Amino acid sequence: MTALALIPAFIIWVGRQEKFGRPAIIPNSLWKNRIFSVICLGVFITWGVFNAIETYLTLFFQDVQRISAIQTSIRFLPAPIAGALANLVMGLIAHRVRADYAVIVGVGLTTIGALLMCIIQPEWTYWACAFPAVFLNPMGADALFTISNLVITSVFPAKTQGLAGGVFNTVAQIGKSVGLATSGVIAASITEHSRYREKESPEALMAGFRAAFWYLFALSCATGLMFIWGLKGIGKVGMKRE
């Protein structure tokens, strides 16, 4: 409760600091930029979804399919490859395509990965759903991260870009924690109230994990819709200006 009460108090204090021309950690004026606010909210949710899906994939392999830690690690090899490809492709095409299109496609791919884990069955082969889910999961976060940094340089003057970038990165890290915490509450609650007597059984755990995947899928869908509205008309970013 104390932490929740401090949030509005911090906002009021920062606004007062900015009003009197004093140093402010996160000036409230930053949030008046609609595109920046949408980007920050989007990265907050997207990185939370990415981190949570990755965590529950690990638990799915080890606690539901009962695969060893080494075998689980091997199954995650497509993830860094996909992340590197997403960053490379975004870097090459960012100045050629509209930023909102690029971000929406990236988030859409992550959404597909989450949906695959919603419908997966523990007895299915790795290649049926788990492999594409592992491969697609980083796409949204990495595409958004690349585009967002270019957006920040285009919507803020040089003296504000460093501050905006720091706020953006902080929001992303907080989002990772919140995404995992909220999905964890859902998974634990569903497992606890499942019809299975043994709550540590693969069946009971899978019931909770599936609920968490549906929750993360819904968050990813909501993020995509938010980007369709909030980044409308943003155009291309990363183009060289004379």
C-alpha cells in the first residue's frame, strides 16, 4: 500500500520540480508526447509477455514434459537466433517501411507464438507448437526495441533523447517483472483450484500454465490493437536528415 501511495506522490513532486525549473528525474512533460507514451506502454507489456512466455516455456519443458535441463536449453536455441534476425531485419528495413507496420507485425508474430502455447498438448512433438513458439516469442520485443529507439530520436530534441531513452529502458525492465508476477498469480491460482488432487502433477501444473499463456496472449493482442491506434500515421523512422 505504501508503494502504491508513493506513485501519485512522486508524480506530483516531479510536476512541482518541473514547474519551478528544478531538476526532475522523469519530467511529466515527457508523457505529453502521445507516441512516446504509447511506445512506453507497449514495451512495458511486450517485454512482460516475452519474459513470462520464456519462463513458462522452461517450466513446460521441465515440469510438464519432464525434460532434463540440458534438453530444455537445447530447445531454446532458436530464440537467440530469432532475436538476432529480428534486430538485423529491423535495422535493414526500418527506413523503408512505416514504423507502426513494423511494430505491429513483430507483436503479431509474438502473439502467434503465445497462441500456439495456449493450444499445445504435452504429448505433442517439439516441432508441432513449441519450436515455432520459441522462435516467434522474441520477435515482438526485439522489433519494438529497435524501432522504439529510432522513434525516440525522431520525436525528441537531442537534449532530451538520453533521458527519454533511459525512461524507456526502465519501463521495459519493470514490465518484465510485472508480466511474470501477474501471470504467476494466475497460473498458481488455476493450479491450486484445478480438479487434480495432486497439485504438483504435470496435469495440474499444465492447467495453470495454459491459463497463463491465454492471459499473455490476450495482453499481446491488446498491445497490437493499441499500436494500431496509438502509432497511426507515425511514418518511417531512421531516415537520414540533411
